[in-house]
Amino acid sequence: MAAELQQLTTGKYLFFGSPYTQEGQNLFVIEFKASAVGIHNDASGIRASVQDYNISPLLSKTSSHVLEEKIIEAHKLYTWPANLGDPKAWAASKQSFFEQHLINHPIEIMMVLEEQHITWKFIPLSDFKAEIEEAQATSLLSDIFPNL
């Protein structure tokens, strides 16, 4: 696994493990990272790899989530804390969402604009597995997710 934290790009991802906070300059906006199997298309075909990604943009106010052809602001997916001025409460709400809905659930990032404004959606596990097979990287899944 690469030690360098990657930014999300278009492609498909299956996050695993637990999301964890990353050190940052801004104490009021705690950011998260997580490990993922990422599948990307490039000039040489479909590639799959395991890396650590900054996952905070998935729930930013400027990102969008696609649900049944409707686009909603991604920050509306999780429960906001009662005390809006408490950075720890915000972090706890986001971490809870990541653990319950993002870890072990494949997603597709459809578009990435400037400053990590992301449009994404959940995808079926069968679609993710098919892409892994096409990338000839089934060992990545069997090593990390033996029960899939």
C-alpha cells in the first residue's frame, strides 16, 4: 500500500477498514482518510490498486450524491450535530456515516471538478466485482475481502 495520501478521481472505489482522521492545518474541519481498492480507466486499460484516500470531499457542501437519478448535496447525507460550533461533534457525525454507509459499500465517482467538488453514487457490489475481474485484479479483493 502506498504511504502517500491520494485524492479521489473518477473511478470506482471500495473502502475498507475504519476511516481515521488526518492531521490538518484547520482545526475546525477535521478530515478523514481511508484505504480503498480503486479502479480507474487509463490509456492502457482498467487498473486496480489499493491506496489511502482523502475521503472528506465525499461529504463536503460542494459535493453531490446521485440517488435514483436525483442529485442532492452530499453534506445532507449525514446527521448534523446539535452543536454546530463543535468540530468534534461534526467529526463524530461524519465518522459515523463513513463507518455505516461508506466502508464496504462500493461507490462510483462520476465527476471531479476543481477543489475536489465530487459527484458520486453507490453502485452494486456485482458491478464492482465485474470491473475487478476485467482489471485482472481479483486477488486484491480476495486478499482484503475474503468473504465477498
